[in-house]
Amino acid sequence: MTVIKGLFSFGAKQPLEQAALDNPSVVGISIGDAWPQLEQTQGHFDWTRLDGLVAQVKAAHKLVLMRIQTGGREGKPDWLDGLACEKFSWKDPKDGSVLTIPVFWCPEYLNAHKAMIAAVGARYGNDPSVKVIADNYANGQTNDWAVPSSPAVDGLPPSGSSQESRWIAAGWDHDKMVGAGKQTIDALMTAFPDKAVYIALGPVKSPKMEPKGEYALNTEVVAYARSKYGDRLIVGKNSCNGVTCLSDFQKANPPFGAQALWSAFKKPDEMMPPNGNTGGLTPDQIARRMFDNAKGCRIVEPYQADVVNLPAAVEYGASIIK
């Protein structure tokens, strides 16, 4: 496998802009589709969106990082509700609505997920322009790592329960989660045999769920993947910003990659957590700080809005991520 390094413009579901496609500072474009749109009916795929995006990127002589969103409300096909799986529910932190998903280790869910991965690989796995495939195995909200595990009682049934207690009641088990991670990575590596596989990985912050430590689960999963697939696995962090980027876990498990938390051009305050204080920094300066914090990454995904509107900062980022 040819090692791919550099910047991939991340559109975040927006139409691809020609200025991003033409920007010489980016080696590629991050594109994707959501599982419900891709496979609205189980076993029947609509390739219209992905085919169109791949064609646009190839016409610009760029490389493709392909994401399939499989988490949260936007990443869950309705037909998954009919699977014989235990379910987990929690409140969406954005609007308080209730989200319900099959548990990550359910065999029927894993089989459906792996079948989708195989179908995507059959269509794009031999395309030389597609260099990176991104997915996840524990992503309750988007393609980001997300295992809601707060011990706080939150008002959802059963009475007095919390995210933590509902996971445990549903059968959370370290070994079953390791198995889910291994199966998902195996499916991605098999479907895309000469591509890099990007997975954003993070902690499980409940000591009752993971008593060996918040990174014990992914330490074991990454060790498995490294022993079997070497550097084809890119350990991701999808919240790089002007304050911080890589965790110690990422740094200890190279190669790693990162995606910007937001667009510095559109949301400079959001790129300066936790209080949104920009300290008078311009969007250009915030974007440069994000790239500084991502130093050492194999790939970094700045938002398309920054690629288009902050070209000098993106050129600076390309000089670091190379």
C-alpha cells in the first residue's frame, strides 16, 4: 500500500466547491454518504450520491477519503429497528430527543454492517483514486467515536436509570465489544485490501463498563489490528481544534489522523473550546493553530469552508502535514 499523507478537504455533507477541488494544498477530498440513503432497503443500494462525488473528485485529479456514516439518527436505516437486537437509548445532547440504536455487539447488526461494507468495497475497493475508507464500530452519534456512558439519572426508562446502567442492563461486555471492533476492522480491511482504514477511537469513561481503564477497549482492538494489518489502520481523532488535538492514546498508536472540530472560518469560537474564547485570534490564526496541534498526523481533514476561504492557512497546514 502506498502511504498517503496530506490534507483532505472535508465537505460535511455540503456540495463540493470547485475552489476546494482546485486547491493545490489538499491532496484529496473527504466524501461520503449516510447508511440510510445508501441502503434504504436492506440489500438494495443506491450509489447515485457516491458515484457522483467520486466522479467529481477524480475529474479534479484528487484522491478520495470515503466516509460512510453509520451512527446516530442520520446513520441508522429504519430497517435496523426490526433486527433481533437489544437496544440502547439516550438523549441527543443537541436537542434532547431520544435516540435508540441496536447495541454495537449484536450479531444481526454486525452482519448487516459487514454486508454493507462488503457492498461498498465491491464497488469502490479497486478504484485507485479511493485511498482511505472511514467507518467505526462504536459510534452512537455520527462517524465519531461515541459511547454515551454517564452515570447520571436522565429520566429515560426504566425509572432511575442512566446511560451507564442501561448499557450494563443491555449486556455490555468488554470481550463482546472487542469482538465488534475486530469484526468491523476485518470487514473494512477485506473489502478495501490496499487502502488505509481510518477509525476515530476514544475512551469509555465508565469504570463500571471498562474497569481496566477508559482506553482498555481500544488498546486491545488497535493491538489486534496492528498485528494483522500494520500501518493500514489510521487511529483518528475527529475533534482537532485551536486548543488541542491528539490524545495520549493517539500519540501512542501511530499512524494517526485528525479531522477538524469545526470550520475556523465559519465558527471560530467553536474551534476554541471549552469556552469559545478566541482571544482576538483571527480565523486564519485559529486554523494555523489547529494544524500545529495536528503535527505528526498522516492525514488531516480541514473543513471545506476553510480550504476555500483560508487558503494561506491551509497552505501552511500542507507544509506541516506531509
